[in-house]
Amino acid sequence: MTSQVIAFLCRPPWRTLVLSTAAGLIALMGYGLWEPGIDVRDGRHDLRQNGIWLQHGWLGADAWFERHRRVERIPEFRSEARVRALAEQLRAHGIRDVFPHVAPTNEDGSLPDVDPAQTERFLDAFEGYRVLPWIGGALGNQAFPTLPAWRERFAESVAALLRAHPRLGGVHINIEPCTAGSPSFLATLDAVRGALPEGKLLSVAAYPPPIWLHPYPDVHWEERYYRSVAERVDQIVPMMYDTALQASKPYVWLMGRWTQQVLAWSHPREVLLGLPAYDDAGSGYHVPEVESLANGLAGIHRGLGHWESLPTNYRGVALYSEWELDDSEWALLRERFLRDRSNLRDSPMPAHRTTQGTSTMTGSM
């Protein structure tokens, strides 16, 4: 009887069905056993040179609060005690580079006003950090890099800001979207580089490499363009999120692959690997349970494990974002990334979560 059943199953179309089912089961078992990330807790990848994107209020002028109807929140950011608490919190977590939001630009390319006294108060508390204001805008809305006049005004405004506050370390440019191969973005970097005072850094929020899992060329940069950008800047910070992936393991694998590519393509410019720590559930481009801090770190650990010693241009991770990080995420960072955990405790100041999403141009409150 058994031989008859086997003979029957070996006939078409049953033979194809059986083989397909067996192959599917093997694939499912393989996926279940697949571990694309690594859990590293000995701090080997923490150089104490990490970065973080900060909300607008830390430097923003009163007019910004008035325009967005948030005047009642001004005292939260003007308090010297709160500024110093933020600096202490970030220093304890190995953060050196901070990108306080000073965007979007005005349509003519000029930067929005900062509060002069608050900026100096912030720089007092953040002595020893590299403070790089986060500038730019949405392409075609506030940012018009194809226009020479816009690029010129943008560069002039950068220079004026750095002359007014010489303790600023430079600027961090973020223009979205920015398609690989865009000559106007390169021209913008050239203009800003030419206007920077001596010794100031030019940092850029970059896009991750292309991948078939996310076939959108306007938010990915290929190797040739990475190298073109690297020729013009001091620091590259790839935004390794907003992939719209629905499963964790592919995202972890992707983070590992991107880590290797970005570090190789950006050499010798220093690199901070941008990690997601925000909640844009329902946006369509970000699933918080997939693009989580835990998954991002696991992928980066795997990617860095590709080398016997860390690449010379690797500096650490950059967290997006300060206003969305909660105590559990700070704790996870301490447990799964930081090298020095001595005297660390829970966040000394509560996180302020925005209800307007996490758009890099408008939600950084």
C-alpha cells in the first residue's frame, strides 16, 4: 500500500506539489533559524563619539514657537538647568556630536533665526561637544539647490551663523529627497564648503545604498555618488531607516550590509551610522517594531564584525531622535552598545514626544 501511495505522489501534478511543499517547508525552517544580527554587549563598537539629532527648541528663536503656536513651551528650552541636564545625559551615553534643528530654510536660502542668548547658553553647557546645527529643507518646498542664487544665499547664511557663534563646530546639511547623481546637491556642498570659516566641519545627512528590497532611487545613493559627496564633506551620517519593510530579519540583514557599504564608500570621511529611535506608526514608510533601535544595533554589530579591526573612518552611531527616545531605549543603548556603563542611570530628564510625527523638516520639536 505504501509503495502505491509513493508511486501515486510521484506522478504529475502531485510530484510538483510535493516538491514545492517540501521546498517551502525547508525555506521556512531556514528563515526561522536565520540570525542576521549579532547581540554585542561588551561595548567593542562604542568609541564614545556618537551623535544625535536634537529638536528645534534648543536653539530656535521665539518667532518659531509663535508661528507653531507653542509659546508655552519656550521655558522648557530656555532653562539653564534643563540644557545642562541634556548635556549630562548625552555625555553619559557616549555622544559627542549633536545636530540641533535649525531648519527648514527660508525660500531664498536664508536660515531661520536662532535665539542668540539661548545659543550661547547651549554652547556653554555643551562645551567639549561638536555642535553642528541641522539645516536644509524639503526639496522644492524650502530647498532649491538647482538655483545658483539659492545656493549662494544658503552658503552666506551658514557663514553668518558660524561667525555670530564661533563656538559652533560647523553645520549638518539635510535636504530631502536627494536623488543620487544630483549635481545641484554637490554644487550646494561646494558653495557651503567655500563659505565655511576655517576649522569648521561640513556634515551631511546621507541616504543608504540601493537595495532591491526598497526600489526608490530618490532616497538611495550608489557608490559613485557616495564618493563624490565624501570628496566635499568631513562627515557622512546615513539615515538607515524609512525602508517600509514589514519584517525584522530583512531589516537587520539590511543594516549589516549597509554598514559595510557606507563605511567602504565614504572612506576616508568619518561616518556615524544613523539609527531609528522614533514612532511613525501608520506612515507607510516606517514600522516601529521592525525599524527599532534593537534591530538596528543588531545589524550594525553584524556589519562591523566583518572586519578584524574597526574601519578607521567609523565613529559610532547617530540616534534619530532625541525628542522621541524614551527611557527603555536609553536603557537598551546602554545594554547593547555602550562601552562605559559606570555611573549610568535612567534618563535624568523626561523625553518630550511630538504628536506631529518625525519629519526631519517639520516635526523636530
